[in-house]
Amino acid sequence: MMGQAFSQKTAALRGSFAARIAAFSARRWLRVAVRLLPLPILALAVWKTKPWNADLSHASWRLLAGALAINLLLYLPIRAFRWRVALSAPPPLPQILCAMLEGFFVGAAFGFGTGDAVRSLRLRKQAGSFARDFGATMAERAAEIVALAILLALAAAIGTTGRWAYALSAAGIAGYLAMLAIGRRLLPTFERWPRLAVGLRATLAASTPGRAAGLTLLVLTGWMTEALILMLSLSAFGLPAHPGAALLVLLGVNLAITIPGPPVNMGTFEAGVAAALMAQGIGSAPALAFALSYHFMMAVPVILIGATIFLLRGGRRDS
């Protein structure tokens, strides 16, 4: 009897464990499916609007070349320097830039946040540096929340958006402060997991008022550079290219890509750009044509450079 009861209990435990594994697997696939949802939506939008019918014959390739040069020679170095400010004992800037480009390449290939992990992994070859560098990367990402909140408030102040932007801006700042407070409270608990504790300490160390202000300023500087890139690109396609239009597109992109999406933010990026342009009275076909062209122009050269660096460096974690 005791043996039979033990067997029944063991079978029940196995069944419960199998059910939990199945539920976890189902939730994982559901998350993947939700993140990939922008791809079929984009395909449907392309099929319905037929952006290839938009007249792009008048596009100025000189302006597009200028936009691409600013992206490669100014915007990307600003992003690398921004990460340098967040890092503890940072390596030389070229090494940071190489690791960042490698992260872009892998993130484009696999998506789902792999880019940040890879660039932190490839930054140095010292053992135990990954958790610290990844924590600094998270502080850099958090500064983007503050910068986006400031950008939303600015857009509302100059009339580019409605007053709802003020509420969203305040929510962003409140969320950022809440994350820092929660992180400080959780740090003693995380001490039982040394690597997690190292990463969290690095995040908090890079989020002191002075460093957070510096990171936020660099984020805004980078975005103003991106606004200039947008103005040149919009002008190249004969679309409204005033600062307000560029600011609205910039907001649309950054709000859209906060939603976890597929590799290269394919679908979410286009949704942000097209929605911002359509809000300004531009037709869906030219708006989507610009969104696809702009995304291709900004992403492909960076991915190719990152892939080249990744292949040249091979298995090494620094240059």
C-alpha cells in the first residue's frame, strides 16, 4: 500500500512538473508570437497601400548621402560616447564603438534584446566584466526614458502634439524614479546572486544625478542629430522637412520601438514613422514608402559594418 501511494504521489508530481513545463513553453511561444506580430501587420499594410506606387523618382541622392554620412560619422560616435559615460573604467572609444556595432549586427539578426547583451559581452576580454558592463548599458537605456519624457514635453509645448504628451512625459519620469528606488531596495536581496548584484550596482552607479544628467543630455544630443538626419531625408523625398515634422517622426519612432518587437524593429519602426507622417496629412503610400526607405538606409549600412567587425574579430571579445 505504501509503495502504491508513493508511486501515485510520484506520478502526480511528474504530471505537475510536466504541466508547468508545458505552460512555460506555451507562454514563451506566446511572447515570441506577440513580438513577431508587427511583421504580418507590416506585410498587410504594404499589400494594402502599395508603397511602390509612390513617385520617388525625384528623390535627392545627395541629401540622402549627407544623411547617411551624418549617421555614420556623428550620430554613432555620440552613441558610443554616451555608453562610455555609463561604463565603469571604460576602454578606448574605438573599442566601445566596435562592440556597439557588433551589438547592432547581432540584434538585427536575432532581436529580442540580444544586441545589448552582445555589445556588453564583446566589449572586453576580462573575466567577470559582462555583468558590470551590461548593468551600465541598462542605465544608458533608462536615460532614454528621461530623454523621451523631455522630448514629449517639448513637443507638447510647441504644439506638435496634444496635451496628452505632458501626462505621458510625467509618467515616464515617475517610472524612471520608481525603477531606481526599486533597484536600491532590491540590491540587498540580489547579493545572494553575485552577478546580478554586480549588474544592479553598475546600473545604480551610472544613474547618480550627475551621470544620469550627462547621459540624458547625450541622448538628446544624439536625437537632435537624428532630427537633422530626418530633415535631410524628408527633404530628399520631397516631404515636409521642417523641425516640427522631424520632431514628430522622431517621437513616433522612439515611442513605437519601446514596444519589444522583431529583429531590427521591423514593423514597429515603420509604424512610428508612417503614423507621424500621416498625422501631418501625408498619404499612407508615400508615408510607408518613406518609412521603409529610411529604415533601410539607416539600418543596412550599420548592420554591414557591424557584421564585418564581428567576422574580423572572430571569437575575440575585444579589438
